[in-house]
Amino acid sequence: MPFIPSEMTLSMAGSGAATGLIGSIVLLRWYKLRKWGWVKSNFSLQGKTFVITGANTGLGYETTKALVRRQATVVMACRNLTKANEAIGKISTELGNAVPGALIPMELDLASFRSIRKFAHELKRTVPELYCLVNNAGLAVRTPEFTRENYEVHFGVNHLGQFLLVDLLKEQLLKQRTRVVVVSSRMHEIEAEIDFEHLGRWVEYDSRLNRLYNNSKLMNFYYARELYKRGYNVHVLCPGLCHTDFFRHYEPKWYHYLVFSPIVWLLLRSGEQGAQNIIYAATESVTTPDRNPVRGYFISNVKMRHSKFHFDEETSLRLWAESVRAIAQSDAKSLEEKKPHTAAMDNTASTISERQEYDDNPVTERETSSALGWLLLYSVAMFTLPFAAFYSTRHALTHYLHIDGFPNTCGSVVAAVLVVNVLIFLYAVRGYEDAKDDDDPKPEEGDETDDSRKTKKRH
């Protein structure tokens, strides 16, 4: 006689499978949180002053909130002072209208040398002791945009702007051993190069990646290496793939939120989680002769890991020289132009003034779509394979082993939960291999001068 499940049996089976599935997903999320790491120290930062660029949104905002909670004084260097003050109000509300530290908004537009010089002058005048400078602000765009000095924004803002800022503050930074934090990205390891032939120009590469952004993140790392060699207390990091406000660039529809929200929750870090790497670099990270930017080390998941990119000394020195030359040329051109800008320059400046806000942790289109696409596939497997295992096990037990009733239900539930945990195990193994690669790097001696970098073809 064929087994006909009762409503109670089906209810128990469904409840068991659902409980196992939800528990397994929560376990996976817990595993990801542990892998990403968290800054556990909460010692007081009273009396220490931090400067954070792009502090009004995303990772900059979360870093600011975390530091001021520990009684730090934070200079919020933002392009828009109105939004900076709005962020201060929001932080005050989230901390119960009692901010332990101090928040100081100051105007800084990294796309304008004039704004950078004005900010540096005011900072040196008002902040005699600077504990840490966090170069957090940056952006990624898909259509041509330029700085006021007419450099494309990935080079002009993400690299050259902070290069000039640090140079203007160098005496103070070196004398006080100020921490200099450079926010790079693991995208420096993917299709990135220092394209000296088109440095500062908008280039359309034959790639689905935002190569200009990737290149700028590689520039950040090369820049950090040179700072370290010149005696700066520099720390470079990757905050990880974070769910901040970068989705605004892709104008998502309501159904995108409906479909991808569970996936975002499962894989992407929150702004607070991504900020942990910045907080760690700004307060605790220690470089050594063996583990520093020159050796290719950077902070990821709140610990040091070794970059897979092969840096070479010639490129490092040349990028520094080209950056100095670019600033000098812009200064010389500015001195020659005593008359007001031409109409064409005014139009360019107007376009720049209307550009989007700095994105603390901009994510390239392919990086985002690839991660979300992979997670969508994984989620489908998580929600379909357990039920397939449940009903196939039930069928086998009923028709081949002639096991019915409660033992049948228990066996089917166990099969479903087992499938879920096998999926999680496979995911964990993959994560373990990545972590093992991070923890046990084997850089060759003198790899900071390795010039075996392969040249990539481009259009």
C-alpha cells in the first residue's frame, strides 16, 4: 500500500526542513561575520584628532561614528558642508544626543587643488596635533568626468587629490608620526596597471570592469609603498565588498531590492562591517620590516595579508615623479591664467560641481554583478536542493525500503538538512582556502622590485 502522508506528517516535515534551512543560512551568515573580523578594542581615543575625507556617508560615516564614540576628535573633510552637518546631526541622534568626542566639519573638494590647499592651510592653523589622516574619499564613474585641473576623476580624485593633500601636510605628518591610512581595494589585483601613456586621461578599455577605477586603486597601493619608504607611518587596506550607497549609480528598481535583499544580507558587508578595516588601520595596525606596504602587505578582514600583485620599483618611482610633475604643471598653468576662465572651462567646472557624491567604497559593475549572480545561484541551490533531497528520500524510503510514518519523515528531514550543511561545508572550504592564502603568503625575497609584471592588452 502506498504511503499517504497525513497533514500532521507533512506539517512536521515542512517545519523541520524550514528550521534546518533557516538555521543553516544563519550559520553561514555567522561564519561570514567571523571571517570578516571585527575591531574588539574600545580603549579611549580622547585627545586624539583624526581627519577623515568623505566622512558624511558610507564607510567614512561609519568610521567617524565609531571613533567619536570612543571620545576622539574627528575632522569631517567633506565636499558638501550641508551634508556634513546633516551627518553630524544623525550621529548625535544615533549616539543618544550625547557625542562622547567632537565632530568638526571642514570643506574639502579633492577634485580641486585650490580647495585642497585651502583645507590644508586651515587644518594646520586649527589642528596642531594630528593623530591620523584617513584618505577614504574616492569615486567610480561610468561616463567621462574631470577635475578642475582637467584630469579624469579616478586619477585626479582617487590618487592625485590625496597625493597633494599629504604633500601639503608632510612636515606635520612626519614630525608627529601621524598615521596615514590609504583606502585601496583588492581590485588592484584584477586587470589593473599604471597606464603612463594615458595617465590622467579618460580611456575606454575593452573590459567589463571599470579599469580606470582598478588602476586608481593600484596607484593607491604604489603611493602607500613610496610613503612608507619616505618615512611615513602609512597603512593601506581593502574594506571589502560593502553594501553602502553605491547602488544609487545603477538606479535599481523596486523588484531588484526584493530579489537581491536576501543575497545582499548573506554576502555583502554592511557599512559598519566594512569600516572595521579602516578603524583597525587608524588605531591599531602595526607595520614591521617584514609586513608593510613595500613588501606588498595590506589590511583585509582586520589582519595583514599579502597582495597577489607583483609590484616593481621602476613603476613605483615613476608614478611618484609623474604625480609631482602633474601637480607642478597644473600650478604653472594656474599662474599663467590670471584672467577668468573661458566659457568652455566654466562649462566643465559646472559639470564637475554637479557630479555625484564621493563613494567611499565604490564597487565596479562586474564585481557587483558577479558576486550577486553567484550568490543568486547559490541561493537557488539552497532553497531547491534540500526539498529535492527531502522528497526523493521520502520516495526511496517508501517504495524501496517500505519505511512509512514518523521514521520516514525523520529520515527525509535529516536528508534535507544534510544537503544544506554539505552546501555550507563546501562554501566554508572555499573561504578557508582564501583565508589560508591570506595567512600564509610566500613572497619572494625582494619582491618589491619584481619587474615581472605582465603587460595586458587594451584598445
